[in-house]
Amino acid sequence: MNNDDYDSSLPEGLDLRALSAFVDGELPQAQRAAIEAQLEQHPQAAARVAAWRAQKAALRALCGAPPRSARAESDQRHDDSERNAVDEPAFIVVRRSPPWWQRAGLAACWLAVGAGLALAVGPLAPRLTGGKWGGAWGAGSQPPSFAQRADIAYAVYTPERRHPVEVAASEEEHLINWLSKRLNRPLSVPSLQEYGYSLVGGRLLPGEAGPAAQFMYENTTGERLTLYVTGIARDETAFRLLRDGNRRTFYWVNDGMGYALSGAIAEGKLRSIAIDVCSALGGKPEVWQ
């Protein structure tokens, strides 16, 4: 016997190599039964075996391995597998929770991802919500995706206090030229001063098939409206409404462009504003009503 295999705390006939093989299930059944009998007579050796089994179970958990390997042990421990499973002690792996600043940063990242995801999945919203998009469509119909995107963009950006737009109204000429170039279409920004709303500015957004523009307005009480503009393949003569919670979006299509005016104000008031905006942008709402 090598010195490495000897431990004076173990009784005669039990060495480290034998106990290690016993724990690993590498012994023939006869030798295994003999060691089990000896362990019943020597509590100190039995305690060492129990400690090794606990270490083995913890290592398996940390490495993601299953608690027992039937493939490695089936031929040698079939008869006593249930007993050994009971012998292996339960354990808990305790991990230190991340610091508060790390959790806060992760939450902020997910919030930003959520805003972007809301714009990306806008067209799927009616199917995901069971068709809760309201409006003046016929039974079983849904608003076009540009109207849904306009409604979501309103919900995402109007609560912003410090960065509601990319380009402020103080650079209105630059804003119009920039967005006209990106949409490849001359744009204009209707004035809503007669309704008490001033232009805040605008931003570029992704549309269904290309760029889209959002112009934001605000009155003295902080209420905001947004005008969403994007290119659209189809044309139709319609002036329709989308409802979602307390938000309303009147939308229409004219000359290859989709328009949507969104706000959380009285429906009648928003309708009047939308009709004037539609007229100012070349539409004919009097024909569509």
C-alpha cells in the first residue's frame, strides 16, 4: 500500500483509495458490500464518505450535471441506487445578488429595448391583444400598420420631457428639409396655433416599408398631439379612427402618403383638428366623412 493511500484515522482495511472508489461506484458488488458493513461499525469513516458525497453533489450542481449518472452506475449499482440517492445529502448553493446599480442599469436597458420593441411589433399588436384596436372599420377588419405605428409612437414619445424630439421647432426649416429628404417627398408642417398647439419639433422613425416622420405639438397645459407621416403603397378614400385606451388616432391616405394625428384629448376636438390638418395637407376630408 502506498503512503498516499494510508490515513491513520481510518480503521484497518479501509484506505483512501478504496473509499474513493466506493463513493464513485467503481467497486464490484461484493467488495462494495464489505465496505458498507465496515462503515456501519466505524462512524468516523462513514462521516468521511458522507462528506465526499456532499462535495460530489455540489460539484455536479455547479457544473450543471444531473444529480446521478445512470449510464455510469447502472451495471454496478442497480440494486442499491435508491439507497445511495438517499445517502447523498441535500444542499443549497448561495450566490451573492448583484449590486443595486447593476440591477438598475439592467432595468434601464430593458426599458429602452421595450420601447424599440413596441415600435417593431406594432403591426402584430391586434393579433396579440385579440383585436382590441378600436375604430370605424368594418367587422373583422384592422387598421393599417402605419396607423398602429403612429399610435405606438405617440405613446412612446409624448411622455418624454427632456428629449421628446430629435430636432426642435427652433430649427423648423432644417427639420422639414431633413425629413423631406429622408422620406423623398416634400413635407410641410401644418400650424395648429388656432387650437392652442405649438410645434415642439420632430423626429425620424422607422416605417413599415421605409422612413417615417413624427411631428409633435403641445399646448399651454402640456397636452401633446403628434402627426405621423410615411409613404404607403396603396391609396384609398377614407378618414378613419383608431382607439386604444384614452388615445385616439385619426388617419387617412392621400397621394401615396399615410397620415395619422394622435392625441389623448376629446374625440370630437381631435376630429376637428384632424380634418383641418387633412385639408392643409391636400386631402379632401369632406368627401370621406
